[in-house]
Amino acid sequence: GGHTIGIAHCNPSFTNRLYNFTGKGDMDPSLDSEYARVLKKKCKVPTDNTTIFEMDPGS
């Protein structure tokens, strides 16, 4: 299986999955809703290239 380890930035290529997945202001339905809630708290501004987060929480 695949593994995701590391950190990422709250940049537009990622935050579109949180805030504008289909261009209608919606979230990617494949994201875990609890993890998405945490990410939205960290990535409040979709164009923030400085904030980082764990790609695999708890690892």
C-alpha cells in the first residue's frame, strides 16, 4: 500500500480540495471530514504558502 509521510503547505493546489473542489465553493468529498475540519482551522487562507500541516496526522 501507499504511505504519505511528511508535511505540506496550505497552498492553492491543496486548499482547493478544502474550499473549491468543483469550482462551486465545496470540499472534496473524499477527504475525511474530521481531518478536513482540522485543516480548515490551519489553512484559513487558501493562498497561504507559509503555514504547514502534517499530511498524515499522528505519524
